[in-house]
Amino acid sequence: MHYVRTIAGLAVAAIVAGLGILYSGIVDVGATQPHAALTRWLLHTGMQRSVHHHAGDIKAPPLYDPQMIMAGFRHYREMCAGCHLAPGIDNSEIRQGLVPKPPRLQLAAERWTPGELFWIVKNGVRMTAMPAWGATHSDDKIWAIVAFLEKLPHMTAAQYQQLDKAAGPAGDDEDHDHAH
């Protein structure tokens, strides 16, 4: 019984100390410094486990249609490349100010299943600046982005530039919803 009271007392003391630190304002929430290693591990591990859990039952449609891939490329170019970069694009102005740094999807797309990628694009990820594109994009458009992401890990800078030329000017997306 003595151990239980000691553990409970220590837990309460830790919570009070944590709240004291939080309310003091000494924790720097600015996006100019990277997260501490423990914070980075906690956020990344929690995100991975959450995505695996929530996306487990999502079944991908066929993702090989060239028109679907091109539509996904257009969305990626407009909404994703600024943060996640692309073949031949090594940095961007917006990416320089983000903490944590968004993963290069050219590398990260191989680590996730299509269903997991769909879930991430649709729902976003808290505390990472990854928006929930499902608020503004249909599932079909999100699947198109996933179709492009499936091609991205094996794409060269020249191939990306070729798609960019074939897609036409930025903002000229034929499948984009226009307000009337």
C-alpha cells in the first residue's frame, strides 16, 4: 500500500510540475528550432501507429490509369510539392520555415500502403502542417494523388519535368472544381 501511495504521489507531482512548466511560458513553441529527440519520436511513432490503425481497412482502387496519375500530378504540383518537394526540387521557401520538416514523399511514399497514403492525404496530420485535403477534395481526387505518389519514388527529375510540361500551366487543372 505504501508503494501505491508513493507512485500516486510521484505521478501527481509530475503532473503539477508539467503544468507549472506549461503555464510558465518557458517552453519555446516557435518553429525556428527542431523538436527534441523525445518529442520527435513521440509525435512520429504516434502518427505512424494512428495511420496504421485508421487506414487498415481502406482498399485502394486501381491506380494505374494514366489520366488519374496526371490528375494526381497536377494536384501534387499545386498543393504538395512546396512542402514535400519533388524530383529536381531540393528546397522551397515554405519548407524552410516548417518544423517538423515534411518528409520528401519521393522517399516516404514507399513506406506507406496506398490506403495509408489516402488516409494521410484525406485526414491530414496534427501538429505537422499537413492539412486534411478531404475537406476540399473528393475521394476520387485524393485517390488520383495517391496514384501519382505511387509513381513518385521511381521518378527522375527529367520525368517530373516532362509531366510538368504535359500537365500545362499551374492552376490550369481541368479536373479542378471551379466556384461559380
